[in-house]
Amino acid sequence: MRMKISVALLWLTGLAEAFLAIPFIGGGFVVSTGYTALGVMFVLHVITLFFCFREYSPKSGSILGIITSLVSWFPLIGWALHLLTAVVLIFSAAVSDRRARI
């Protein structure tokens, strides 16, 4: 059975958020890109949310990711939100992927 597009995007955005949650490395990456990484993540979360609506997958991780992309300009808040969003997205992807295979 093939993986749904929404589940693949949940995995992708979850791993990207986990990278951004690594202290100093994720923050350094965001700053070195001139905060463009947050804009790219915002667009990815919107695209993921579209496919989650289309394929009836969990939407909470993508909604939280959109909020994270908008609020994570602040260093400590950004780190905590990236970490929380990564956990929610990866959990949503794992549950959704498992449900699709059963």
C-alpha cells in the first residue's frame, strides 16, 4: 500500500521542525538564512494542512506548525514551539501511517 501524501508531508515537516528544535544549530540555521527558513516552514505547513484536509489526516500538527512559524521569532519561545510541533507532527504521522496500513 502506498503512503498518503499527507502522511509523507507530516513526516517531512516533523523532521524539519525537529531539526529547527536543536539548540544553537536550529537557531543558527534560522538566523543564517535571514529567517527565510520560517517562511519556508510556514508554506510547507499550509501545503501539509491542505493535503490533511483532502485526505482526512490529523490536522493539529500542521495548525500548530503554522502558529510556530509565525511566533518563533523569539528565541526561547521558538525553541519550545519547534520542539512541541515536531513531537505532535511525528506522532500524528506515525498514528496516521499505522492506521492506513491496518
